[in-house]
Amino acid sequence: MKEFLYDNRIYYNPIEFTMAHIGGTWKIPILLCLRNGSVRYGDLKKAIPHISDKMLFTQLRELEDKGMLTKQAFTEKPPRVEYQLTEKARKALPIIDQLTAYGISLMKEAGIN
Amino acid sequence: MKEFLYDNRIYYNPIEFTMAHIGGTWKIPILLCLRNGSVRYGDLKKAIPHISDKMLFTQLRELEDKGMLTKQAFTEKPPRVEYQLTEKARKALPIIDQLTAYGISLMKEAGIN
DNA sequence: CGGTATCCTTCTTGATACTG
DNA sequence: CAGTATCAAGAAGGATACCG
């Protein structure tokens, strides 16, 4: 596997590239919140426990930059902004489900719950 | 999803627990090197480009602590140590393959290679 | 409501060097 | 050969505050 550069960063394998799209503490929770349709900023914040404005903002921006979600702003008062998954992101959902299932089996083996 | 504590760390969902086992820059490359059987320390080092002794050492130790691999030390001169996957780790291999496949598709969309 | 900026801490990784 | 220790740099993430 040959390494490559993208967006000023070096990647050594495809998994690192995958993780740039769905990795980190917050991206998967965000993607899962959006799996059933558009959700607005404030509802994401309510749905994801412990996330700060900064993290929600930066992660949404990164996901948008990478084409994992799109943003729709309605010029109302008060403002309304909705986020929704792209096809690219939808393709990751089955893998995310498997990561969850594997995590649950690891938790069982570790005696959690 | 209820958060939980394990090994002095807090987890908010099963995926974080999964990532504690296979996440980071080096764990997946190491696991993949071992998929076809036992490999010794020096061969892992040769097989994984750019990894430092420290990273190889710490990651092997973490994987061992989490029951993802076992270590067999032969008391020879010079010393020989072999690492092999556990069943627990083998169950992760199909998911790792999917993460790779997804990464490759993302790379194609991004125009890499 | 929905961001955005700034500072600061902590966690991860890299460089280097040394040991049984 | 196969580790292990120490120090430092960098990235990720949290706290806080302010804006259109």
C-alpha cells in the first residue's frame, strides 16, 4: 500500500482515510443522529450528550468539507439550519453498525452491563 | 446508550470501546500483519513502514492487555518473540476489511490513484 | 438560534538513546 | 533481537466568552 497526500496530510493506508471521515469522538454520533433525516443544530446538540458548541461546530464543518453532509439554512427569524447526510455518508452506516455490534460483544466479554 | 467506565476511562458508546481496541494509527496495521499467523517483533517492524520501536512496543502491549493478541517468547539466543491474534481479534478482521474497502471508495471519489 | 474565536490542558505520537 | 525510558512536539479536545 502506497502512502499519499491529501489536504496537507499524509495517509499511509485507506483506513486512515476512512477515519479522517468518520473517526474521532464525535463524528459517528453526529452521523447516527442524522440517519433518519434532517436535523437542526440545536437538536443535534440536545441529542448528543456532553458535546460542546465548539466540538459540534468544528465536527459539522469537517464533515461538510469532506462531503459527508450538507447544510440547509432557512432565512427565518429565529434562524433555522438543518443538516443531512450525503450518499457517501450513508454508505458508512452499515460499517458503523458493525463497529457498534463488535463493541457490544467486546463489552459483554469484558463484563460490562 | 448509557456511558460506562472501564480501565479508568469513560466511554460514551460501544464504538468508543471498539476504537480502544483497534483504533489509532498503528493497531490495525499490526493486526493485519498477524492475520496469516504468528509474526515476530522484528518482522512486524519491517512490515510496518515508519513505525518506531516505541510505537510498536506500546501498541503491542496495549493489544496484549486488551486480549487482542498473545505473545510467545522463546528462550533462545538471540531471543525470539512471536505474536499471534486471539479469536477476539479475528472477529474484527471482516470489519477492518470493510473499513479498508470504504476507504478505497472514498479515495476514488477524491481522485486519489 | 446558530454559530465563531481564544486560550489552555491533556492525550498521542515522534526522536533519541540505552539495556538484557 | 527485542525491548524500555525519557523528553519534547503536535493534535485533539474542553472552558469560556462573544456575535449576527
